[in-house]
Amino acid sequence: TFLFRFMRHSGIYGLSGMPLQVPLPFVRPTGEPAPVLVRPLLDLDKHALYEICKAHGIEWHEDASNRDTRIRRNLLRQAIGEAAGDTTSPFNSASLLKVCKTMQGHREFINQNVARLVEKHSTVYTHLGMAELSTVAGSHGLPGWASNAALRERILVSVIGWVNCKDHPPELAQLRQLERTILDFYAKQHTSGTGSARAPTSAAGITMIPPTSSHGWLFCRQNPRASEIPLHSGDMALGAALVWDRRLLVSVRRTPECAIAESATWQVHPLHAAMQQWGDQVSEHRRALRATRRPAEVLQAVLASQPAVSVKPASDAQPRLVFALGAPVAQLPGFLGLDVTVRALQGTSLAAGEWVA
């Protein structure tokens, strides 16, 4: 892995290799630590793994393609194996591991500083799964989080990971696309007094919306494809919860004031499906939101990725829309007292994590 990333001109994060353990951005109750992925065999070489299997009578499978040196990874593995006893070779595994350990120390230090900067320059909207980076100027006319190239990259990786709630980093080419958009925006602003075109940029699974006088840089999930949203057969019971689009936790429950029976059920719909069934209600709801909420929270690019929730008060009744566009819909008598909650799986923290670009 180290040599592959070295050949791709990776920086500190790439050359530090895989971490022995890393927190995963999965759903967890408030206040509880994130689940941790642990790789206990990471520091063992192939010979040691063979010996462990032999000592404990464990059968293993050897992939025949591992011996094909036309595959670059296998060619590198062979070079590393041949250099095992040669401490002067650049392919000596012990020497490579020492470099990785050094880079891991640098990575840990950078993560600590990036986490503080992210907390300082970002705002998160957990009910929308959206993050906002400030436009407060730092050096060279850029925002404080964007003036240093290395920190800009780490902050963007952190924000993208939070919005997507994924346990792997964005591709470097897509990250560079977002960076170029940001730098071009401020370059044009410096020469002409106005930023470049304010069209959103979509890459790495997110949509980045340029700033205006009413909001900063916005990062929201790209409108998910139908294949990315699991289909739920049957209705959900009140009090139950489900994960929608791998990133939002949706739940519906009765409050003591609610007149709906405990046997009522609910469903989640993509916005386009809700528009087909409750188009007039969604349009009226959108107009109401525009009058009461920040512009950042009613942008179509943000709302298109949000779920809609309907409730069926009885098995023979028609479902009614109760939540859409990131907010409860004005409810009819009898539906009052329903508590619909939609929140990002990662809570409110934008920790830098162990992302590798």
C-alpha cells in the first residue's frame, strides 16, 4: 500500500498506510463513542501468518492470481519479499514500516489541528445532513480554512465524509475538482469584485453550493439514486427507526398529546415520489418554509436529497404527508403530537478522522 501511494505521489495521509484502528462514521446514541474498526493482523508479514495458521491447524486459501507478476501489486510484493533480509534495499519491509510509523505520527498531529479548525469554521445542520463552511477571510483573500493547501484538503475531506457518512475517503481527482472550484471563485472575485458562476458543483457524492450574502459554502448530499435507497417492504410501526440513504436516521413516535392510535404506521419516500402523490401539499409546504427559514435551508439542491414521511392512521385509511423538505408539514387535526425526527448519523461533530485522500 505504501509503495502504491508513493508511486501516485500521495502526501502524509497516503504514506502513513492503513491505521491499526479507525472510528467508523456509523449511527450511535448521543454521547456514545463511535464503533471502531480494528485490523489486528496489519503488522504481521506473510511468513508470520503462515506460521500462525500452521501452529493452530487453520486451513487457508491461496489466490492463484497472487503469483501473477504482471499485476503491479504482486510485482511489488515479490520485490518486498526478496528484500526481507537486505536492510540497504528501498524495498525492505522493516524500513518501509518505519516510514509509515513516522507518517502516522504526523497524521495524528494534523488531525488534532484540523479538528479544531473544522469546529471553528463549520456549522452543521443535523436535520438536513448538511454542513456549511464560513467565508470569513483569512490570508490571500481566501477563507481562513482555505488559505493553506494542506489544511484545505483535510477540512474538505472531513466535511465530505460527514455529509456522506461513509467510511472511505473521496477520490483525489474529485477532491481536486472541488478545490479548483473554490480557488477559481476567489480568483475571479479578486480580479472582478464578484465571484465566479454560482452554479453548484457535484463531485465525490456531494453537491457544493458557492456562497452568497446569506450563506457560506454549503455541502449537501447529491440527490440519491433509487438504487442507493433501500426499499422497505411493509409499513413501519410508530416508535421504530430506520436508516435512510446510509446517512440519515428517521424515526416517528407518538407524544402523550397525540390522538393517533398506536397501531398507526409510517413510510419514508424520496422527494420525487412524494411530489407525485402529494404535489400540491409539498408546494404549499415549500412556500411556507421560504418565509420562515434561512435561504441555505430551502435551496433545492439541499432539499432534493431529503426524505419525506407519511403516516397511515389506520389500515384502511389513506396515508398523509407529515414531513418533507427537512421540516414537519402543517398537520391536520388528529395528526398533532406526532414527533418526526430526521438527523445525520454522525451527530454534531465534524472530527477529522482517519480519512486518506
